[in-house]
Amino acid sequence: MKLSGNLEKLGFELRRFKTGTPPRVDGNTIDYGQTEEQKGDTEPNHFSFESNDADYLAVKDQLSCWLTYTNEMTHKLIRANLDRAPMFSGVIEGVGPRYCPSIEDKIVRFADKPRHQLFIEPEGRNTDEYYLQGLSTSMPEEIQQKMVHSIKGLEKAEMMRPGYAIEYDIVSPYQLRPTLETKLISGLYTAGQTNGTSGYEEAAGQGMLAGINAGCHALGKEEIVLKRSDAYIGVMVDDLVTKGTNEPYRLLTSRAEYRLILRHDNADLRLTELGHKLGLISDERYEPLRPRRRLLKLRKDVWKNLESNQTLQLMIFWLLRVMPR
Ligand SMILES: Cc1cc2nc3c(=O)[nH]c(=O)nc-3n(C[C@H](O)[C@H](O)[C@H](O)COP(=O)(O)OP(=O)(O)OC[C@H]3O[C@@H](n4cnc5c(N)ncnc54)[C@H](O)[C@@H]3O)c2cc1C
């Protein structure tokens, strides 16, 4: 018996979701002059305080993306061939992702829109493949080729790989504890797409939490639960286990009621202590947090004492801005 069948037999409730991906085209065959260049950030931000100058330099030399649009001709082609798209014709019946719908879906649901935006994105420095963000489709290959050729800048683009769609089983996240352990089987943890989410970051976040807790379980240690005010992972897991999901779940900042607290610039203050306690963060990484905490406290105290003097407040504000972190 296959994995899904086995899980069902054990009492897990399964649901069916679907997702897809756009065609890839050869970057050497794109007419960039017909598109709008979208440069990367001039001052890129990093997730970690541990990033160094070399990391900054590496991302400063970024490859551009290019903006183009579908048009009436593309839409006409899609409408004429809707019955040939399994994602749309009902051959694939699962619930699709709301935030990255197929182009077939967009043409039908937003029939009044004369065009849809497409970002042409390089897949990497060592490949000629470009990703057509916004053109996710399950149309037959020859229709996809025609769709691509109907778009400005892509008239002569060579398709390296066609888009496609897939359907998959998920386990109801209601059947999970906030540690990501299944309620039905002690010591069994699930994460990622299996739990009804879609996305690399969603899968990585849950994988980390489930991994930590599976390790704690095996070692007989207390497991961890992240609160909604601790981390976006806390928001996602709480949403999943308390509300379930009827569609592929994506973690959006708008789902967090504490988003002024959940900032990338204070992730270390929120989570390093916990990571250190769990043995996941070394002393060398943990130590620099102490002076940073002291400095932040000092800044807060100074600020509080200056509440009545606005000129001085302004001076201190600028002084603090030029001080190292
Ligand atoms: C076509 C497509 C396009 C997508 N595009 C994007 C995108 O642009 N951006 C984005 O953020 N997300 C995208 N996603 C979603 C994202 O890829 C998934 O949500 C994410 O990769 C799920 O990660 P996961 O670790 O849960 O599962 P997976 O990445 O599927 O990993 C599960 C692993 O388990 C292995 N496995 C399965 N059964 C067994 C078994 N019995 N024994 C041992 N190993 C087993 C599989 O081989 C696989 O390696 C896309 C998904 C698809 C299908």
C-alpha cells in the first residue's frame, strides 16, 4: 500500500491540493528591448547579523528581472484551449494556490482584465533558463509555445521546459499538536507540504520546528512551541493546528497580529536565547547578543529620560543612527 493509503488506514484525514509552475525559456532568445528592466535592490538586506562584507558584495552584483505582460492574443489562445488544461478542465480536481494561480485561472476569474503582469526572472548565473513568473500553466506543450510567442519580448523565445501542474495529498493539520507531532501517533512529526502549506520557506520553517521537537522527543527533553508573538513560524503553526486550511496555505505577513514585533532586525533578540538553550546555537554566536542587549537597553533608558526635551531627543536620535549596531 502506498504512503497516503497507509496514513488513511491509521486514521489520518487526507485532502487533495494542486499546484503548478510556468514554462522556462532560453534567456538568449528573449528580446529584452521590448520589456522593462527591474533591477535588484541597490542596498540589499540580509536575514542574519552574521552576514559579512563578502556576502554584501556577492548580492550587490545582481542579475535583473524583466517585466512584460500577456495580451488579448494570449488570452484568446487560452480561452480557446481551456478544455485541454487538466488544471482547469477538472481532470485535476484539488484546490489550487490562491496566491499563485495558473494563467488559465486568472483569465477566467478576472475576465475583464486586458493583460496580466509577467516577470521574466533569471534562474541563476550558470544557466540560460529564465522563469516566466505569472504564467503557471498546465496547457499542452504546443499551446504553451504559442502563448509564450504571443507575448512582447518573447516572440522568438525558445521554450526550454514546459510548465506543468501536479496534485498531491495533505494530512489535515487539525490532527497535529503545536509541536508538529501528530496527535494519532506519538513520536511521529510532519512538516511542509504534507501539512497543507505551499512554499519553500513554509516547508523549511516547519521542518526545523518538527526536527527540533523530534530530537527533543527522542532525548526525553521538553519540546518547544513558538508563540504567535515569537516568530512567523509560530503564526503559521498556530493557524494550521487551530484553523486548519482549505487551500494551500502561504505565510503572509498580514496573518500576524504582532508584525511590528516580528521584524528581521530583532530576530536575534527573539530567538537566539532559545536556540542557545536547545544547544543549536554555539557560545561564540550567543555571546555577541549580550552587549547588543545592553546597548539597546541603554538607548531605551536614555530615550525615556529625555522625553521632555525634544531638541535633545533629535540630537540623540541622529547620534544613535551613526553609532554601530
Ligand atoms: C510545480 C511546483 C512549483 C512550485 N513552485 C514554487 C515556488 O515558485 N515557490 C515556492 O515557494 N514554492 C513552490 N512550490 C512549493 C514547494 O516546492 C513545496 O511546498 C515545498 O518544496 C514542500 O517541501 P516539503 O519538504 O514539504 O516536501 P518536498 O520538497 O516534496 O519533499 C518531500 C521529500 O520526501 C521524499 N519522499 C516521499 N516519500 C518518501 C518515502 N516514502 N520515503 C522517503 N522519502 C520520501 C520525496 O522524494 C521528497 O524529496 C512549488 C511546488 C510545485 C510542485
